[in-house]
Amino acid sequence: MTAHPTDPFRLKHLAEALVEAARKAGADQADALAVDGRAIGIDVRAGGLEQAERSEGIEIGLRVLTGGRQATVSSSDHGDEAIAQMAARAVAMAREAPVDDDLGLADPGQLTARRDARHLDIADEGAEPDPAHLQDMALRAEAAALSAQGIAQVEAAQASYSHRRMWLAASNGFSGGYARTGHALAVMAITGEGLGMERDYASESRVYAADLPSPEQIGALAAERTLERAGARRPPTGAFPILFDRRVSASLIGHLLSAVNGAAVARGASWLRRDLGEAVLPPGMDLTEDPLRPRYPSSRPFDAEGLETGVRKIVADGVLQGWTLDLATGRKLGMASTAAAVRGTASAPAPGHSNVILTPGRVSRQDLIAQMGRGLVVTSMLGASINGTTGDYSRGAAGFWIENGQIAWPVNECTIAGNLREMLMTLVAADDALPWRANEVPSLLVGGMTVAGA
């Protein structure tokens, strides 16, 4: 294990120095983000090292506001002269930007008193894993996959680690920051050859390495999923019920989250823009955001504008409760921010989500398959044609065909289509949601969609 000294006060100094430089350059308001990131990735193949990567560095970003205008600049050069030049450039850019009277920092009274994430336990501050340790994990996962009869090869096995610390400072008095870590392991296996070749994968990530499944478990799951795909063919064409496996079901809820994003609503580009207070999911279903879940990958104590995060219901008993808003989109819509601002060093704040949980059902995935009779279980998807204004939905899909309530054969090369507004109102949830995910969503049965196959 390798030590990784981190000085949060260096980031604090950089962020606050950026804000001060912006004020000296003539900005009315400013906020700044300083980020220190390190990442290691080890890929193995055929029992040996395939690739090793390491990256590290500090990035800084500055947003300035003046006269109802804003501009954002970023840099990896954080010397005193570079900071002064960034501030001057940002103010000059802002003076040429269009006026938007909804822009502006939070009032000091809106700011959270919480300035770190110690209570969330989202950073493993122990020693950084050695590359040799990551390589050993990847090799063990690869060996587990290859030990399954029928696996021709492992296309990739990767173990990785990341550590990211950020500090946010603003001219309204906010100054706070926290760190986040991630440990991940992934395996992709192959069965068959030529036109009969099929592949699938398994991957897991956690804040703490101790929370990861073993490499052997991940490798074995990748092999199991791959072998189940042997002999895949196209399904029939028609209208059928579709079960979105828990591996992909979060994407359905992701489309709903995009539609309740205040930025899309304010532009009139959301298929739910007229449905506040209306049913958007079946009765009994809640969609809850909880940014305060300890050891979860998307937890955060405050948003990118210094507002305190908290648990909120996006949908309660099937009814849409509100939009997801940062300060600017809230002002455009005449509503308060939901403390949902996210940003990077090169971008201004925008609404986003963290740790979303959909109410689980009371039946198993197998029960839903039996209930389907005849239809499609989707386990992977590729490509997308989603109309954000109408909700029209079309995606490439693969999975398993169901006959007489049982899995009959693996499926590839098909397209599924429908309308999200109608699809979501027919959802039936299984009880199989997995923990540790940013979107905790079980398998979801959709009452009827168009399948284009053979």
C-alpha cells in the first residue's frame, strides 16, 4: 500500500485566492472550485499485465458574475500569475455574455453550516493501494472467469482506484470541501467464436475496498452471464411486455430524472413539463433522493452552490412532487432551489441528482417473468433515440426471450420502442434492487412495448 498525502488547505487557499482575484478584477460575485484528483487503473489479459495507467493533478475553475452576466474559466496552472490572468479573462468574457437576471450566488442566510463530509464516510483515507495489489485482484477475477467451462477468453479484467478532493469557495462567504474515493473491479468474458461469439461482463464499485465483492465472485458472475448468452438470436416482432432487468432498469428512471430537471423544464424541453402534481408512476411508488447515505458513491453534504442537501421525495405515491432545481433554474420557475446544483471546474452550476431510490416491489424477478407469459427480458442496451420533449423512446436491446413464463433463449439485435409517459405508468417493480448504486432501482416490468426483431 502506498501513502497519498493530501493537503485540503492547499485547495482551500487556491479556491479562495481565485475568488479574491475575481473581485479585484471587477467581478460583482464569484465562486471557485479547486480539485485534486488521483487515479490508478490496471488491466490484465491472458494472465499478464496488459496496461497500467496513473493520472494525478490539480484543476481549478472560476465562475464570475457581473451585471447579470457570467463566465466560467478553468486551468491546470495554479500559480499566482495564472490565477490573476484567469480572473481578468473571466471578467472580460462575462462582460460580453448575454444578460440573465436569474443568475447569482446564494444569499449568505441560505448557506449550510456544514462544510465537510465527515458524517458521510465517503472517503477511504487509508493508504492508496499498490499497483501490484490491483493487478493481483484483476488476475484473480480473470482466473475465476476463465475457470468456467465454455469461456473462450477474457477480453478485459480491470481493477482501479480513485481519490478526489474538492474545495468550493464563493464571495458570499461559503468555503468548504471534502474528499471522495472509489475502488472498482470489472471483468468482460467471451464465449464462442466468429459469428457465434457472445460477451458479457460484471463490475462493482465502492467507496471502500472492504465493501467490494471478492474478485472471484465478480469473475464468476461475468462468466455466468456470458455463458447464458450463448446461441443468442433475434426475437419475434410485435407488441410484448418487457422486463428491464435491474442491470438496466435505472436507465428508465434516469429518463424520468432528466424530465424533472429544472433546466429542461425551464427550456420547455421536458415531456413532463405540464405534469407537476400529476401521476407519473403507478400508485404506491415513491422516487426518493437521499444525498446523505453513508458510504454511497453520490452522497454529498452540500451542493455546488453551498446549500445543504437533504432527503426529498421527487415522486410520492406516484405523483410528481417537484422539479430538481439549482438557484438559477429555481428563480426562472419562481421556486426555491432543491440544493441540487452540480458543477465541474469548467462549467457553471446546473441541476443534478444523487442517490435516488425507487420503491421496491413485493414480488421476485422470477415472479414477474412468470407473469409476463411471453415477452422480453432486457439485460443490456445500446444506442438511444429519446425525444426529450415528447418522451418517444427507442433503443437497441439484448437479453432473453420468455415463453410460457420461462426463459426460452438469449436474444440479441432487436429494437424496443414506446413512449416514456405511457411506459412508466405501467411499471411493476420486483424486490431485487441492489445496494451501493447511485440509482437503487429493482427490475421493472413494462406492460407493453414494441419489439422489432426477426
